[in-house]
Amino acid sequence: MTTFSELITSIVSDLHQVGFTKDADELQHLVDLALDQTLLANTRNEALKQIEMRCHVKWLGDFYLPHLSQKDWWGRLEKLSRSIKKHVQSI
């Protein structure tokens, strides 16, 4: 099973690979916040909420990644969304 960290690293890498650098960097920043144990739970949860919002088909899901089929890309985003829901419970 893919962990939250592995999944997000893969998605950030996919975005960088096709030139969506700004979005990849924003996503990485939010992940860094979400995983930072020294931050308050509210801050970490808000970062996770922001990541989850990006998993929507009208946000990152709207991007074309030539090395992935649309189904595979949306599948990764859906997995990330589900992973975030589990991760929120652990904070």
C-alpha cells in the first residue's frame, strides 16, 4: 500500500516533470506544513484541507500529464484524497 508521503512525492514529481512547477512547489509546501509535527493541529489540518481541495477534477485533475492516462492521473488524486482523510484522523 502506498503511503501518504510516497503518493504526494510521486504527484509532486509528476507535476514537475511536465512543467507545472508552481503547482508542484505549492503542493510540496502544503505537505511540509501538514507533516511538520511542531505545528499546531489546526495548521496541519488546514494544510491537508488545502491539499485535498487540489485533488478535485477542476483543479489538479484538470491538468494534462502526457505520461499518464487521465484515468491514472485522476486515480492518483483520488488515492491522495482518501489518504488525506485517514491522515487527518491521526493528527
